[in-house]
Amino acid sequence: MTEAEWPLGDIGQAFSGRPNGEPSQPSGLMDLLGVAAVLLDSEGRVVLWSPQAEELYGYTAEEALGEFAVRLLVNEEHWDWVIKKFAEVMETGQSWGGTFPVRRQDGSTRQVELRNMRLLNDHGDFYALGLGTDSPTLREVERDVALSTRLISQSPIGIAILDPDLRYLAVNPALERMHGISTKAHLGRHYREIMKATKFAMPEAAMLQVLDTGIPLIDQSTIVGRSPADPEHQHAWTISVYRLEDTQGRVLGVAELVTDVTERYQSAKEATATRRRLALIADGSARIGTTLDVEQTARELAEVTVPELADVVAVDVLDSVIDEHRPPTRVGAAIFRALALKAAYPTEALEAADPPGRIATYDADRVATRCVRTGRPVLIPHAEGTDLTRIARDERAATLLARAGVHSYMAVPLAARGAILGFLGLTRARDPRPFDEDDLAIATELASRTAVCIDNARAHQSVRNAAETLQRSLLPDHPPHLPGLQLASRYQPAQAAYEIGGDWYDVLPLGGDRTALVVGDVMGSGIDAAAAMGRLRTATAAYAGLDLDPSQVLEQLDTITSGLEQYIATCLYAAYDPRRGECHIANAGHLPPVLVRGGKHPQLLDLPTGTPLGVGGVPFETTTVSLDPGDQLVLYTDGLVETRHHPIDQRLDTLLHVLDGPDCPLEEICDRLLRDLRHPDDHDDVALLIARALLFAPEGTRRPR
């Protein structure tokens, strides 16, 4: 629409909604200009004088009627010219217009824009009609109209004016281009006839609200889509609406302003994506690698990425990473062990993946194999039939993926310290967005962090397994028969996140049908602690064979421990004599044993605590305790009772409570103690030894009472 076509002068009438001739309150351009009307007869006398003429020229109707207009309104030097023009209009009927200096009643001169024309009445008489308005006011209005017209016509913002029924009255060229519809096709049609998409129901509701309340809505609606002016690219527009009123407050309609904010929208979208990426990475940093457990670390990665990044996530490692006895392969098929699998909702895509713990072979042409062989991520934004075949392990899995609606996939290598450990597989099905480079960057960062944690956990597990193997090899097997004793024992390592400690127990046959019962704990962890424990166990067996008093055995062990490079240990040494029914006990800084007598509540033995082995120079004491048949002595290390959340006295009371039950086999007691007192997150290992006194009657003798 050109400037001349923009219908500013007709909008007031178009908005009014009243039939022509119906009275209305003064409003609009004519009232702003205050057009004066003066009618002259053929001789030039004033025969009609409007109120606007009185305001413009200063004469009342009584003063003006019947007077010659030239003498009333024209300075004398202009009389001849005015009389000549008047005669031309009356003779030829041609109108005249222009700016002329008019003399007012007070003698001042006013520049007036005039239009003069000849009129004919029903008697055949001619009259002259003079219409006038203040010239400066008219020029100001013309300037404002011209500026407004140019502003609207040349504005890059789309502008539409709609009546109260939301029918188009005018649109500017910018909006015409945005809609791809001509101005003529807009006019008279309802807003939703042009803007038919469902997303335009919100702007329509906004217009009705503004018509009702008069409160403008600025950038309230953002519409995203493609325009006929640029169908190849997506654009974003904001819509602002305000109500139009005349000078009397009459509602004329609404103006709609449509602004292209594509760049701002894209910037905001990118900023949101960046914040999302950083938030997800930060979340991963906090939640991945909380333990030194390979499977738990893989589960944490899956928890972080579902559903924020993918609908289904699988974390698989090369089996050679977990099984040190399986040699790695560089070419051909790859053998994976599934560690974690998670989905945002129930889906057949889960059945297409391998459950945790399963070992599966992927052919050389599969995406997973390609990922670990090349060490590079694979991004498939739009996965189709052949892609699903390469993603899945076999044809059945490919069919399940297709039925689940999988449409986008990423495989990201788990790489740490120059080695490829496995891959992270991410799938989208219900989420309609295809994976893009930003998603790949997030997945790569999370996979890299996870791989380092898995590698750390794997190395820790390897060392831990070696220490546990060493420690278990150093623990004793029970002799097939011990005079006057029934025994049960347990060793339980700490959970995988912690290293093996130096806990041990031992049962040593002594001369005279006696038996030594030993429980100890080398402070520290790992292979070094296990090795130190082995040395102490060997020394204990040697000194026990010398038939020394328990306190003397501990003194010798104290001397040896002092030379073990800063290692110290606690130890409880008990020598049981079934002939006398006595147990001689010495303690080196260890927790007290529990004595359980038939028909009585269990009690902690009150022994001299002594100092730990390795402190040196402090004597130990031996205490004698009588044991009747059926009595039990419970020896244990601190891993059974100590926790980070409870006082030790409270935990010892719990130990006594668990032991205060009906008589049952010793194996069941061991299991009950570990079940009731141990927790999955306990950070220390446990050695437990329970001895029950039996009736002892060697041939030809009786047990003294």
C-alpha cells in the first residue's frame, strides 16, 4: 500500500459503525481544523455565517451578515485582486483555493487556507461558498499526517488496523509481506480468516481483551514459523496490541504491531541451550563418580542424561575392561558388557538393548563397534531403516527400535587416559527433536568425565581384588576338631568403594588341648595393610607355639609391629583351656569381647584395654575368665560396630541386644550379626570369631568344676 493509499482520512468513518446521516458527537479531523463556512450572494454580501467563522475571523454573525465580505475581511490594498477573483468564480464556476491574509475583527491579520466555489440554488441563483481554516494549524496537521503515513508505510514493523469486530481496515506493506497476502485481500476480512493457524488464537484473544479493557499488551505473544517472504528460514515475531479511540473516547478498534525478533529469539534460544548444557554438565560433575564402583558410576551417568538429554540411555564397556583375563581386540566384532540401562518411560527400546550384566557381541559394521574402534562419536540425527539396523545388535533389536519410534541416535566413546573403555548410547523416540551438535557436545563432556571415573574405579577394583585375595589367603581354615570348642567365623570386606583393610582372625591349637583365639586389625588399607596383617599373623602363630602367657605374646607382637614402618594394630589374644574351663585373655587396644552365658544377658568383658601394638614400652595384662559348657565368647573387629553416624557406646549396646536371643547354631549367629549390624555403605571390613565352650571329658579324666 502506498502513502496515498493508506486510508487515514477514512478510518474515522470506517470505525464509527453508524449509518450516514445519523447524529454523532463532534470528533475527527474536521473538528480539529475548525473549518469556517461563509456564504456570499452574487454581489458579495454575507448571507450565511457559521460559528467556526466567528471563531476564525472574530466577527459575530450580527456583525457580518449583510456586509460586503471584501470590506469586512480584506485589507484595502487587496480589494481589486479579491474582487477580480470573486467575479471569475461567479462567471466561470471554477473554484479557487490558496492561502490568503484575512483581516480579523480586531484589526490583526491571519493566514487562512481558503477554498471558494460557486453554488446554484433551486431558483437558479448563484452564491459563493468560502471554506476556511487556520493555515498554520492545517500545515501542522498535514505534516503530522505525512509523517504518520511515511512512518507506517516505510516501517519494518508490520502494522494492521482492525475494527471492533476484528476485521481488517488497513495493513502496511511490511505486514503485507509477512503474511504473503495483498492489502486488498486483507480488507474487510476477519483476523482469523487471514491468520488461520491454531497458534493465532492467542493473539485474537489478546485483541478482544484489549478492546474490552483498553490496557495495551506489549510483546505478549511470540509466534514462531515461516513467512511467505522467507519460506526457507524460521522466523519469530512478537505481537503488540493497543486500543484506538477518538477524541471523545469512542472505541474505534485495535492496532496490531508485528515485530520480527528472529535474531533476538535465536540469541535467547542459544543462551537457553547454553545454560541447559552448562547445568547438565554441572549436574553430571556433582552426581557422577560418587563412588569407586564401576556399575554405580555407569548408573549415575544414565540417571543424569535421562530424560534431560535422551529418552533411553545405555552404558556399555568392552568386556576386556572388566575381565582382565580377556585380551582386548582391535579389529572385527566387539564384545561389550552392559553396565547401565535407563528409559524415561516404558518402551520397547529397552528390550532392544542389553540389560546390565549381559555380555553381547556387536559385529564390525555396527555403530557401537565403529565408535569404540575409531574413538569418535557417531551422530545420526534422523535414524531410518538402515540406520536402525546398524544401531541395533541384531534384526530383532532393530525391529523393536522401529516399533518404539526411535528417530535419532548418538554413540559417544568412553575414553580415558588414551584408552577406549566403551560407549554411551543415547536414543530419542518420544522426544521429537533430533540430536544436534550441541547435544553431542554435552554427551561427549559427560562421557569423558564418566570414563575417567570408571577408569579410576576399575584400577581401584583391581588393587582391591588383589588385596582381598591376599587377605583371604592369609586367613585360617578351621582345624577339623578342637578340644572343648565349637567355632564359627566370618570375614566380610568393605563395599567396593573402599580398600580392603587389615582385619584378621586366627585359631591356633596349643599344647595340653588348649586353643588360642585371636582377632586383630592393622590400621590402614590396601595391599600394604594386608601384608602387614600376614606378618603379624605369622608372628602370632610362632609365639603362641612357645606356650607364652597371652600378655607375653602381645609384648612380642608389639616389638615386631614397632618395626613395620608406621603401622600400628589392635589385637585380642585369648587362650582357652578346656580342662580347667578357663580363658586367659590379653588386650592390645582392641574392642572388648562379648561373653554370652546361658540364661543371662550378654555382657562386654571388662578387660584392661592396653595400648595398640606398635606403640611400644607399655606392659600388657592377662585376665582369666571361666567358661562353662554352652558359654560363648564373641570376638570381632571394629568394622562390625563402628559407623560414622552413631556413638560407639550405642552401637555396642546394639551388639549386645542382637546377641541377646534364643540359643541357635553359631553359623546363624554370625549371619544375624552381619545382617543386623552391617550396612551397604560401611567403609570398613569385618573379622568375626565366635567360640562356644563344649563339655570336655578326655578319656580317663573328668573336667574339674
